[in-house]
Amino acid sequence: MKCGQVFVTLAALTASSAFGQGIFQPSYNQTTSFDGGPGQLLQHPMGITFDGNHYWTCGGGSPGGIRLAEFDGGGSWVASYEPGIDFRAIFTVGGTGSQVYGRGFASGDIVRMTSPGVFTTHVSLAGGIPDSQSNVVFNSTGDEYVAHSNGTISRWDLSGNSAGTVSLSGYGSMFSEGSYPNNRGVVCAGGYYLTYSNGNLSAWDGSGTRVGNTVLNGAGSSFDSHFSFGWGNGMVWVCDGLNATWRGYLIPELEGGYLCSVSGQCPGTVTVRWDGATPSRQQGIVFGNNQGQTTIPNGVCQGTQLGISGSVRLVNIIGTGGGSGSVNGRAGTAACGHYLQLVESGTCNTSNVARIP
């Protein structure tokens, strides 16, 4: 691979803006689905989670009647319950934890399921939740509660003490995401805050920067679909509507690991960001015209297979510090719409393929 002139300059990070796919592929097809109809929830689906064996869906609109449904790991209905809660959230640690938690309308309390369909108060969140309609979830590491309201992430520790807020920069500028109820949902996976609006999934890092967006093919865009947005069994879930089809999307980039994203405007200044690199290892930024397959022909990473093809060349070598960071570069017209991938020195690990906007 020869050094190229795709980037004119590279410097320290300044800022980034909303962009194309970033850490994601342009779109994803559903991985699985099941019929929520047998659960017979009343009024509105308010989320889904997985306890390691079974899926749980919840409903809201009022506390009476069937508000909780249980399905086995294959999506077959098991039972429905009347817990007396007007749900706005149901969640587990990582979407796979054995303990099921929930939150009711306009409540500052997190409730925990002690037996099927029976919930008791687990913890009260200091200061309450700013939005009566917001769902609540655990963060990716399971050590904070997280809620979202119109571009502001609120955080609490496991004792319910406030842990501050994060503003999602540029939230509301795309996909009508600032509309209700699109603007009250969040799930956490892969170290990111995830939001959903009209078939579009966005990922935000811990500083509130949008690091990716993608299309979930076939995902619902109804009023109830936006309430239903959830995470379970390693997948993002959206329901078509009340007692309709639940669609699950497995997104490899949310499984953690070595990730690359590109943001900004092309031609112009773009930001290349990396996460999950080995601390203190150098990273090679590699450019290719297309997604495809290329084997590095020589050098310390000879034989490593890349996910890009077409005029593949090394454009820069950077240090990664603690394993996460970013650099700015000026991208010429020849770079626009093409692809970057990172290769780590020593380990020869490769990142995902990221598209230059």
C-alpha cells in the first residue's frame, strides 16, 4: 500500500457535525421478528426487553388491564399480566439480564419484577425524570440509569443520585426526531446512546456527538412504533403497532470492539474517530474506493484482510492514546463517498468500514 493524498492535512480534533452512516452500514435488514398480537396489550406498546430466556413487552395509556406480555426466546406467547402499571419502560441490564425493571408514567421510581407480573419499587431517582413520558434504561455497562427527553440525556447512579446530563448535539435536525413521541426514547448499547425516528437509528457517544445513523429497513414509523423502541437479546427492536409485529435488528457495530467513524462535510473538513483500539498502539488509516475485500500484500500486517477495495492505500498513521480519540483532516473531492478502515499495528486488528460523507 502506498501513501496517498486523499487527506490534505491531519490535525488535532476540533469538532464534528451530523453526517451520513458513521459507525454504521447504510441500512440493516431485520434479523428476526415475532407476532405481538397474542399478548393482547392495551392501548400502546411501550418497550421490549429480554431476560436471558424470555422476551417481555409492556403497554401504557392507563394502569388497568393487560400491560405486560411474556414470549419465549423464539417469540411464542407464554402469558399476559395485569400488573397495575401504566408503563413507559421495561428493561434489563444489557438487554439480557435476568432481572426485569420498569418505569411507569410520570413516576420517578424504578420498579423491579419480583415474580411474573408483580413489581415492587426498587429505587427512586433524585429529582424525578424531567419528562413524564420518557422511557428509562441502563447504560451499556449497567451502572447508571438513563432517560432521554428531546435531546437531553439524564443520568443517575444505581442508588438514584443524579449523575448529570448529556446534551445530544444537533438533536432534532434530522428525521423529524424532535417530534413526539420520537423524542422521548433511548436505548444504550455498545457504549452509545441510541435514538430512533421514522426508520432511522442514530448513535451518540458519551459527549453527545452523533457518531452514526442508519436505516432499519422495514421498521415501523407509527405513533406506537416510536413508543416501542427498545433493546433486547443483542438487538434493536421496533414494533409495527399495537399487538403487531416486533422486528429485531442485530447490528454488529453495537457489539463493541474496534470501531471507526467519519463525520463532517466532504469536500472539506472531516473527523475520523476511533474507539476500542489497543491503548498506545498506532493505527493506519486506509482508504478504498469501494466496500469489498483486499489482502495486505506485504509489511508487518501482510495477509490481513480488509473490507475495502479499489485503489486501496494508506493515507496516514496516527497514535491512539488511551484507545479512543479522533483527528481532523481536509478531504478532497476524490475522497467523497468512498471508504476508510483502520488497521492497528502489532495486533493487525481491523476496524469496521466507515463511509466518507
